[in-house]
Amino acid sequence: MNRRCWMNGNSAYVCGPLTELTPEEQAAIKAFYVAIADLFEAETGVRAFVPHEHYDPVKHGHYTAPEVDAAEREQVCERTSLLVVVAEAPSWGGGIEVEMANRSGIPVIILCEQRKLEARKISRLLRGNPSVVKIITFDSHEDAIAKLRVELPKLLCAV
């Protein structure tokens, strides 16, 4: 199977926490999101959409809340073929994006730290959403990228 065919011209979408993180945490998580997007580009030829590159709350603070909602809702519901959830810290936006994906028939994979899953820090509501097709646990961002690299071909053939 051609790895591009599942996307129908769409991209993956990477979502996760950002707004309430410290500046140091934000820098680390943004780099992780970019690494995920770059992996998708290397594997599929289409770079994943990373919201902070378009609607960062500081760099793009001029967008109103309704403008961000409308733009990201359109991106998820109409231009996304796979939603990648990085469940690394509490987030009020990630659950919304997962439900938008569910309503639009878009599969979801969750990336989360093994220790957080074991400690039940990732809600059953999120994990139980019907659109979730895979949960990938990791010990570090590098480990997550390596595991996603292995799982991505399987996921692309399954969706």
C-alpha cells in the first residue's frame, strides 16, 4: 500500500498541551511536536499539522478564541486523516480535538509516558474514545519517536 493513499491529500494533526506549561516545558514540548511532524513528512511525504506553528498563544496572540476554534475545527474535521494526541500534561484542548476527530471518523493515536499510564494520569474517557486506534507508551521523547517510527507503517495500513 502506498503510505500516502490513506491521507487523501490530508495530513496528520498533532495535538497536546501548551498553554499552561512553563516556558521551559513549552520549548521542550514544541520541539517534540515538531519532531513528530517531521517524522510524518519523512514517512508519508506530508508534514503533520502542528497547531503552535500557526496559533501559538504568544507568537500568534492576535487571533481571537473564536478564530482559533474555527480554524482548528476546520483543520481537524476537514483536513486531517490521523490525529496524534500527546498526552503529556493536562490540557483543556486535546479532548475537544479528539471528539472532533471521533465525530469526523478520523482515527486517533495517543502518545503517553508509560509511568503516567500506569499511574492512571491519562483519563479512561480519553483512552476509551471510539476513535482511539492505538496507544503508544514511551519513556522519553526520543523513545516516542522511535516507537512511532516503527508503528506508523502499521497504522497507515490499518486506517
